[in-house]
Amino acid sequence: MGIKLGPRDIAFRCNLVTIARKDGVPIMKDFSAGHISSKESHPLIRRIQSKLGGKGIEFYPGVGYRHLMIWRNGPTRTKLTPPHDISDRPIETHLPRSEGADFLMGLILKSQGLLKGNGTDANSIWLWGQGRATRLPMFPLKGGLISAVDIVRGVGRLAGLEIIKVPGATGYFDTNYENKADYALKVLKKRDFVFVHLEATDEAGHMGDLKKKLMAIEDFDRRLIGRLLRGLKKRAATEGCPYKILLTSDHATPLKLKTHTPDPVVFAIYDSRMNLPPRRRGFNEKDAKRAGDLVKVGHHLIKQFLK
């Protein structure tokens, strides 16, 4: 997006959501406004910017339902709730609280008037996940990052990775898995490292949809990882290029809870240079716990991978 933040500016995640009434009580019906497309959402965010922007408030369109609001010289101690944490639950006890709450609540209520009758499921904005600009250490390898999610791309940019735009990458079930694999292979022809991010499995978890989660896992396994491994094996055979893969997730999103939990996540590391016998283990929590290889500090895993 190319947005510059000063030391006192605050960035907020700005979801387009669907709020409905159940027994007269407002609930978070859909944290993604029916997984609104970028084509549908961008005019809505531009309208909100034209009516609510100004005097230190700026709205910027992102991808799908995920957008951004900047509050120049804004407060830091506002208490906000991620909308995906309260799916199908009353919103009353999760509205903005503490410093700046009344102003932010005013923006949310005004957005509801602006979004009436727009032809999509989006009928409100929801502000959350605020923070100031930060700095990250540079990643030790030259590499690229593939993701449809702005926050992931932003972290990658801060770490010095090249952001690779992939046609058809949506951050949803209809993302182009094959293109992600093919573009990752292209990056590895000129770079030492590529980070490929997939959001579909997390989206299914937040929806509590077992069929969609199984579909997302199968698509990830067959259409992305399988295709990527075939390309890497072919390159190793023809060009003698060894490779390593780390497969993991950033958190658990149980279908029953529809939100993130702090449970340990599964990871697997494969090195083509190590001629190890096959192990009868699945990529699941039960087998991972049995293996007993626990990395207590999350960011230490990448150090272990890069050894």
C-alpha cells in the first residue's frame, strides 16, 4: 500500500462484516461479510474514506474483507476484539473500550449507515488489531514471500523479503494453489528461500465448516505441496540442487471454537540431502506429540530449519 506511519500513528485492521439480530440482540453473523471480493469491497472502502476520512483518519482498501484504517496520533490503549473470535455471538460486550472507544464506536455506527443497500453482505466495519509501526531484523537469506494477506506481506516486507504477487491468490478457498507452487519454484531459481502462505484452512476453522476445512487441507496437500515437491525433485535430479521444506502453521483454529487457541502446532522439516528411512507418522497433533520434538519458542523453529 505504501503507507507511511509516524511514531505516534496507529494502524487498525478494518474488516467488512455482517452484523445481524438474533432475538433482538446484535450478533456477529459473519466476520468476512460473506467473503466479499476485493472488486466488491474496494468501492465500499473508498466511500467510507470519502465520508469518514479526514482529520487524521484514513481508510485504505486491502484484499477481500480485510482493510486498514490509520488514526494519526491515535491512542494506544483501546481494547478491541477480533471479529472472528465472536462468530454467532452477541457483540455488545465486545465493542471498543477504554481510550478512544467512543470515537471508534462512532465510526462503526456511521459506517453502517453508509453501507445500507450496497448489494453485498457487508453492513458494518469492525476495527481491531491496532498497533504502531515497528522494525524487524532482516531475514538471513535473500528470498521471496507469497501470500494474499496484507499483514503477512507487511511482515515479510519488514524482514526484507521480496513480495511476490501471484495471479489468482485470494486468501480463500478459491485461491490458485497451482500458481502459488509455480511462482515459488520460479523464486527459488534466483533466490535461496521462499515463504508460501495459505489462509484457506484458517478461514474454514473460523467458519466451523468441517467439509471446507477437509477440502482446504486436501487442496493444500495435493495442489500446492505435491506440485511444489514434484518441481523440487525434478530440479534436484536435473540440476543437482538440494532443498529443504518446513511445513507448519502459526496457530490452531478448532472448528468447535471457531477461533485461535494457544495449543502447540504441528511442524515437519524435510531435507533432501538426508537419506533417512520412511517413518510411519502422520502430519497431525497425535503423532507430533508422540515424536516429542517440542520447540518452546516459536521463532526458534526457523533457526532450527536454517541450520
